Amino acid sequence: MIVRNLYLCLFTTAVMLSCKKEDTNGNNNNNIVAAASYNNVAYGADALQKMDVYLPAGRSKDSTKVMVLIHGGAWASGDKADFAPFIDSLKRRLPDYAIFNINYRLSGLGANVFPTQETDTRAAVEFILSKRAEYLISDNFSMLGASAGAHLALLQAYKYSVPVKAKVVVDFFGPTNLNDLYNNPGVVPQSTIEAIVGATPVSNPALYFQSSPINYATGSAACPTIILQGSADLLVNATSQSFALKNKLELEGVPVQYVEYAGAGHGDWNTATFSDAFNKIQAFVNLYNP
């Protein structure tokens, strides 16, 4: 799996959360709403259209912000469980956020080709927003993804302002330009990209354009973005993907922070690198979505 090393490294620095459901109505003696968590909440009819929900104590519809997590796996593998070690790191750094860790339908064997995963991401956001009254959360949304999940997070953040516009997006080495990914595939063969997308840039240029976040990185559409990238990434090229997005955002006047880790690959980072990345995420999110 493309981002398995990312999650294995995170596991060494985070404590796995219990699967036990907490009581959302369990107020303490000070009448503060208790923390709550729910696993495998369905946002659609497919078995993969599910999410895990982590709600902080003391939350309210006025002030509790939302962070949506999207796992990687080349759009064809991976699971929200891969992000489980990530939850504790985020809860420590962003304690007032409600966290939603989503699954989406995976592309494979000609099924669920693009833009299925983008559609599922948007459906998940719409579902979360529809649960504001029940979950006691605001309409202040941010997105975070790794690899393919970062690609989906960027698309959601940049392309869509309805039903909600993302305030910040966190991009762990996500593909940003699918034409370049296809034409300069690195270790991923063109045939694999064609099978996942369901087309080539020649057979369906519109799909490749509409599925490339860099095409929506404009001053009017994009939001503040932090990009975390390994310089030795063989799957997502640092220069033509992440650095190109950084340059486009700067040109458009969109706040962006580009963090490149020398010698690091596609998620096979050490504990110190991940700790630095999460500290930078915390500072960036708090700066642009205080």
C-alpha cells in the first residue's frame, strides 16, 4: 500500500483509540457536553461509504470546527483504519476540532473509476454538514489527506463552495496534476493510472483536467494550503506535483506553506519528521483558521 509506511510510523508516536462508543448525551456535573465517538457511520448505501466520528467535549454548533481526513492508497486500496494512529496526534494538537475519518469507494477492475472518489468525498462532506444539530458542530470545515487522499482533499477544498467552503487544506504529498502523473508516471505505470481513472488524457482530457487540483488553485477558489513532501518521493514527484502547486498558489496570492523533507520518500518518514510535520500543521491551521 502506497502510504502504509506513513501510518506505521505514526503508530509509534500515537495511541490507538478504543472502538468503544461514547455517550453523546453524557453531560458531566458542569453540564458540559461529553466527548463522543462513533465507528462506521454510513453516509451512503455502499459498504465503503462509511466514516468514523470523533467529537470533542464541550462542543457547540457555533464554535466546534471540523477536520475531514481522507486516506491514501492510489485510489484503489487503503482504508480509514490506516489513519487511526493519526487521530490521537490531531486530537492533541487541535483539541477543539471534530474529526471525521472517511472511507470511499475504491477503483478497481473497471469499477468505481474517476470521479467516484471525488463524488464520495463531497457526499461525505454533505452528510457531515447535515448532522450539525445532532453532532453539535459548526460549518467551519478543513480537509486533510495523504497521497490519493490529499488529491481528494485538494479537489474538495478548491472546487466546491457548496454546501460549505473549506477554510484550510493539509496536503501530504498528494498528486495535483494528473496529466503530468500520466505522462511522467515514475514507478506507477501508465496502464495502472488509466485503469484507476478509467481513461487516458487523450481519450478523456476533460476528466483529467477536472480531476487535477492545480487547475482550481486560483485566488478565488483555493484556500490556505500546507504541503508536506519528501524530496525523494518516487510516486508523487516533488517538483512537478507539489512544488508546482505551491508556485501556482503563490502566483494566485493564496497563502501556502511548502515543507520539503530532504531524502524522504512517499510516507516512509521517521518519527522526528512526522513530529515536525504535525507541529507545522498545527501552527498553520491555527494561523489561517483561528
